[in-house]
Amino acid sequence: MKTCKIKLITTNLTLAAALTVLAGCASKTYDKGAATSAALQSAATATTDTSTKVTDVLGALNNLTFKSEGDLRKQYDAFVSAAGKLDKSIENLGAKAQSMRDAAAAYSQNWSNQLAAITSEDLRARSTERMNEVTTKLKDMDASYVGVKNSLRPFTTDLKDIQTYLGTDLTAGGLATIKDMVTKTKTDAVPLRDSIKQLQASFSSLGTAISPVLPAPGK
């Protein structure tokens, strides 16, 4: 009899300990918002890097085609290197955007689930309005990213065409023939760079807006 009681007490203690651990591991509801904010800020950083890489590749292309001198292979290799770094930056931005998308989905779902726990109809209505507002901004953010992604595709395609063309005709004549294509690429990059900067600002702004950490006074 005593053995059974001891086993029962031991079992209860083990269960209580397990529940305590689980409670400690369970994420707080505001963690979803914090995670989404962090994902947005990470995406903003990746967007800034992509903007920098676009500027770098345009500079290398300009040096090769309009400021060419000496051994063209050095300038060509610099252009190829800059284009490769841009490709990696775009790939990283895509990964950060997907992380942002996943975090936003979990955030919205968690918020929706919590609405039922609010007994006050007024507060529940306000929370629903805020949730819809934030969710809409997150969806708009994703749409803006897709727009930039689609704009980057023809730009990088042009860069690859120029790279391939000059790879087989890296001469003064080849440069002269392709200058009009380079000029078009540089012109097309103007609105692209603007849209990338706008996306970066939007990522950063919304990330700050939904963060549980307030900016320091004066910032």
C-alpha cells in the first residue's frame, strides 16, 4: 500500500515538474510580434545590401564601358565579380523575405486566436481593427517585395547578357557596340534603385512600429 502511494506521489511530482518546464518553454503571445519585428529589420538590412550591390555593379559596368583603359580583363572581371555579389545579395533578400512572411503568418494567426480571450466587446473590436491594420500592412509589404523582385529579374538578365557578350568580344569594338545596351540598363536602374530604397524604409518602419522595444528618447 505504501509502495503504491510512493509511486503515485513520485508520478505526480514528475508530472508537475514536466508541466513547469513546459510552461517555462512556452512562448509569450507578444513573442510573435517581436519575432516579426526582428524578421522585418533583418529584411531591411538585406534590402540595404542589395541596394549597395546594385550601385556597385553599375559602377563596375560604367568603368568597363565608359571609362575603359589598359587591360580590359581587369575591369571585366571586376564587373563579373560585382554581378555575382548582387546575385547572392538578391538570393539572401529572398530568404529574409520568406522568413518575414513566415513570422507574419504566425503573428497574425496568434493574434486572431487571442481575440476570443478578450471578454470586453469594445476591446475585442479595437484589437480586431488593429490586427486587420497590421495584417494589411504586412501583406502590402510582401507585395512591395514581390514588385522589387520582379523588377530585379530583367535588370540582372541584362547584366548577364552584357557579361556574355563581352566575354567573347572584350575589345574596343565590342565595347563600342554594346554601349547603347549599357546606357539602357543604367536608365532602367533608376526607378529600380528608388523602389529598393522605398522597400528598405518600409521594412524598417513597420519593424519598429510592431516592436515591443521602444526607440530610445530623441531617436
